[in-house]
Amino acid sequence: MAEPRKKGLISHGVAAQNRKARFDYKINETYEAGIVLVGPEVKSLRAGRATLTEAWAGERDGEMWIFNLYIPEWQAGSVVAKFEPRRPRKLLLHKKQAETLAGAVSREGATLVPLDIHFNDRGVAKITLGLAEGKSKADKRQAIAERDWKRDKARVMRDRG
């Protein structure tokens, strides 16, 4: 018999999202990667407590890592299973993908931005990375203007009937 689901925990779906990334960057391509975590980090992710806003991915020693990803300590964890909340975490990518991303970042001046952390159907934590270029202030202002126009247009259409 299946174990009942604990209240407030995410078994599959989005655990953390970087919503500001799509505003600050133009996302050219997305990649899905595994992430190396310890037990209490997974529990903290399932509770939806991670923060991606300041995180970035890059190459170190020929491997891809994610830096400055904040996963708070699991409060119910034992003393033995403590971990550093902002430690670098290794990303699991195919070798060809890692080489492609590292080359794009170094050659084109692109940035690897984490877009979200989610759990797949098997319950494995995955991270979606975006190969991105920074937007200028003018592009950001235009995006704000378009968003406001769409909102106003929807409001007018709704009021008309």
C-alpha cells in the first residue's frame, strides 16, 4: 500500500522558480540537468524552500557547477546531516552538453541562468538551465510596456462584455 503524502511537500512539479530570469535575460536555449544533493537538501527542496534568484552556473575543473543556490537547512535534520546552504553543487549533464555549454559561455559571452528546480515523474530533482544573453534597459522597458498593454487590453475586453 502506498504511503500517504505528507502535507506541504512536493512529490513532483516545480520546487523553486527564478521568475526574474526571463525578465533580465533573453533565453536562447534551455537544458535540463540533474543536480547532486544530500538527503536534507532534497527534503528542503520538497518543502519548496529554495531560492534561485542569485544563482548562476559555470564550469570548474571541466565539470558544470551551480553556484550561490540557496537551499536552507532542513530543520528536522540531525546534527550529522548538516550542510552549507550556499555551497557549490555539481550538475549532471552529458559530456557533449557540458562542453557545448562551457564553449558557449566562454566564446559568445552568454550566461547560464537557472530557471527552475523541479521533480520529474520519478521524483528526481532536476534543474532547468537557460543559455541566455542579458537584456538592455530599453528591452526591459519595452517588456514592461507590452505587459501593461496586455493587462489593460484584457481589462477593457472584460468590461465590454
